Amino acid sequence: MSGAEHGHIPVMADRIVALLAPALTRVDPAGAGAVVVDATLGAGGHAELLLQTFPELTVVGIDRDGAARAQAAQRLAPFGARASINAGRYDELARVLAEPEGLDGPLRAVDGVLFDLGVSSMQLDQRNRGFAYSVDAPLDMRMNPEDPLTAADVLNTYSHGDLARVLSDYGEERFAGRIASAVLDARRSEPFTTSGRLVELLYATIPAATRRTGGHPAKRTFQALRIEVNGELDSLRQALPAALDALAVGGRVVVMSYQSLEDRIVKREFAARCRSTSPAGLPVELPGTAPRFELVTRGAEQATPEEVDANPRSAPARVRAVERIAPDGAEGGAQ
């Protein structure tokens, strides 16, 4: 599979290509004239495969992480001007489309948008970033190292109530209050600086019975801190409408999420866009209220057992896709 030589295997790559293909080949099988936005470019694995599969496609990549952009730029260099690499978060999609790097003028509509959410394999593998609880590292967790807030700042400065809220809301942690109390007690003697000390505290705080059955005791806390530091859920809530609004008729948005909080947001946004806005109970649909989108996937698709064996990081992935079927302002209703 493409990408192994770069230390990153794109998750569910073949399925992502298959879901986007009808939107990217509506005019030409090679993707001539089509534009897809990789809103979470990372190391460029999905972008590379799309550019290889559709030899006249243009990919607009967005990433907040300068190290990721540099690696993607090297990886995508053979594709020349067909790969536009842009600095920013995925909730800045509209800004990027107004002034895409290396392209002539703004993009008023695109044929596809891909979101591969969560922390990237490259970020997990860089020990000094602090994303992984399996190694002792500085408590950073910033996807953009220039952002001001770190995981250590959250642990060392948040009140008990705010910290418990973060752990409960973003980590779905049952013992959020207990962990927050332990953190506040521990930081009185010494501020938190490394992930190893936090992991030790979590082992000591979470009951043994839960540790034996609930997976790694640090998983939920690390997820919560990462989401808080990077504002991930708020960004996603803003980015999805922008992506859907940017689609041409026949275009598709594909989202791959790795935890239930993200997937819930995607599911609700897609469902809302695929519903009629006519009041319930009317015998006919009112003009202009027909849905502009329809679901491509039924529920969330998952990686095959074979892919999970080859790439264990694909195990939690959930993929949903939606297609624009009408422009805004199109008339709907019974004919």
C-alpha cells in the first residue's frame, strides 16, 4: 500500500478513493478539472494515492502542523502544481479556498473534501510531541507547535471543575472528578511536565477493576487533553458546514473519525443536511425544502479484518460520506 516508505500507511485508503471516485470523475476518468480538498493533509498518504489514481486531479491540502506540511511537500513534489499545500486548520477551509497556494484564483466549488480526523500516525510516532501515553515525553500535544496552550498548561492551571469537565466531556471518563482531584493534589508539590508522571497518577487513581477491563487507563485522559489543547470538536463543528457548502453538485464529503465524539458530530451534520425542511405532516414537500444532500454510506463503515491486521491503527476508524444532489435554492416538492 502506498505510504509505507514514509512511515505512514493511510487508513482505509482504497475505500476512501472508491467513495470519492464518482465525484472526481464526473467530467473525465482521469479527474481533469476536478479538485479535492484533503483538509487533514498530515504526511500526505491519502493525497498521494488520489493523485496517483486520478492523473489529472488537483489536490488542495490543509494542515496546521508545519512538520507534516514539510513531509507532505516532499512526498507530493513529483505531482508538481497538482498538489497545493496550505497552512491552516480544517476550519479555515473557506479561507484556503479563497487563496489556495500555487493555484490561479479562488476556488468557488470543489468536487470532494476528505477529513481524516484525530492525531496522525506521524504525530504519535514523534515522542517529543507528547501524544502517546506509551512513552515518557513532554506534555505538549499541540498539533500546531506555535499554538499557546499545552497539555501541561491544562493540568497545571485549570480549576477542578474545568479539568473534570474536559475529562468527562472530551474523554468520556467515568472517574473525571477523582482524576481532577488527584491532579490538583499532585501539582501543589510539583507542576506536571511529562506524560510519564501523569500515567503513573492515572494508574494510581483509576480503580483496579476498571484498569483490568477498560483498556489503558490513560487513553481517555490523553484523548480529552488533546481535544482541549487543539480545539478539535469546535473546529470540526465549523469545518463540516464549510466543506458541505463548498461542494459542487455531485461532489462528496468523506469523513474518517476515530472516536465517538467526532463521529456523533459528523452523523448529526450529515443527517440534518439530508432531511427535507418541509414541516412534518404535510401531504407534499414545499418548494425549496427538498434536501440538497444524500447519504452515500449507510451508517459508519469500518476497516476490514485484513486491513486491521496489516494496519492496527485502522481498527477504530469510522467512515461516513455524503453527496450534494442539488444546489442551494433549488426547487423541491411533488412534480
